Amino acid sequence: MSIQGSPLPRTGERARPSDPRVGSDGLVSHGVGVRVAPIVKICGVRTVAQAQAAAMAGADMVGLVFAPSKRQVTLEQAREITAAHYARRPRFVGIFVNEETAVMARIATEARLDLVQLSGAETPEICADLDVPYSKVLHLREGMTEAGLLHIAIGYKEAVFLMVDAAGAAGSVTRWGGGGVTVDWSIAAEVVEQLARRGVPVMLAGGLRPDTVSAAVRAVRPWGVDVSSGVETDGSKDEQKIAAFVAAAKDQ
């Protein structure tokens, strides 16, 4: 598949932890002790105007949800968003939950996505069949420890980055995350630190808002942060909240 923009590195192709550079695509590990502004992903975008507002605010990535959701977009909507003009084009990420690999690859090509985000129960074996750069969400459920999450994380060796998000119990509407529930930052910080030592970037999600993201970045030191409901008003993306979130996340 042809990926738009500069090539996305696989996990093993990132700069070494001692290298403070961050590539033009942003997909380079912070490394231990390297302090750079985190990557920001605005998820659940549904219109060109919302995507352009995110890009203008300085967001590095825009998430388009293809899984069943109130924020779900059609292929045609996604094409319109990715084909629009951007002074600084963000990376477009397609969000899927337990979708067939062939379907994800087709949508990624037709919608001109830069990578896909696997937010369900996709196994490392399923991910290995993907001919598309991917990120994988690690679901931090009640009672889980950092050791349990790290055990799961090590299987996704080809992921461009991993994401830690809070998730509910099996059968709940938040089973696959996306419920705006805040992650236990102490556990997330330990996971971020341990994976950074292995050169694996980790994005933090879960209940972040413009007024909390700065504290989250200081506490967890993630490679990136992800937000959806935290930048919405009455269920729709709010341009002022998007701008405030990006500014707070990057002003470290």
C-alpha cells in the first residue's frame, strides 16, 4: 500500500533513545530522559472543517472512526477529509474494532489513511497479517497492573506505537475504550517508562481534557496524547477546545 507523506517507521526503525530528534512525521520515540512536546491526536473527527481546525491548532494526527460509533464516518466522508487542503497535513488514522485485515487494508488505501488503529481484541497474529502500518490500543481494565499490561504489549512488535486507554468490563458499552474514563496515571507512567526503555512509543488516552492534559503529560510522560469527547461540546467537536487542548499538551 502507498502511504501518504514520508514513510512511517516500524517499531524497530525509530531513532535510538539517546537521539533527541523527532522526525518530520513525529513517529520517533521520545526515549528515556528525552523531553519533547508530545504528539497530539484528535480523534472522532467527522468533517473537513473539524480536521482543518485540528491541523491549524497544531494537532499531529486526526482519527477517523470506521467502527460502529456515534462518531463513525463513511468511506466517502473519510475521502473528503483526507483529500482536503491543509497548510500542514496531519497524519490520518483509521480507527477499527475487530475488523477483517483485508477490509482495513482496502479502506486505508481508498481513504488515503496513513495508518490504522486497532482498538479491539486483535491478536499479534492478526496484526502480523496487516500490510498497513498500525497502532494498537492496550485496554487498562479495573484490577489490571502494569505487569499485566506490559505482558500484552510485548506481543505487538510491529506497532508504530501503542496506546493506553481505560476500558470497561466485557459486554459494557466501553469494552473497547472511548468512554472518556480516565486511566490510572500511575500505572500508565510505569508502562510508558518500561516501554520507552525498549524504544516503544506510547500514547495516553482516556478522559483527557484541555484542563487536565498538561498534568497528565507531566505525570505520565507519554510519547503522545489522544482525545475525543474531551474536546466536544454537546457531542460535536469544539474548535476552541481543540486549540486549548493542543496548546496545553505541547506547552511543557
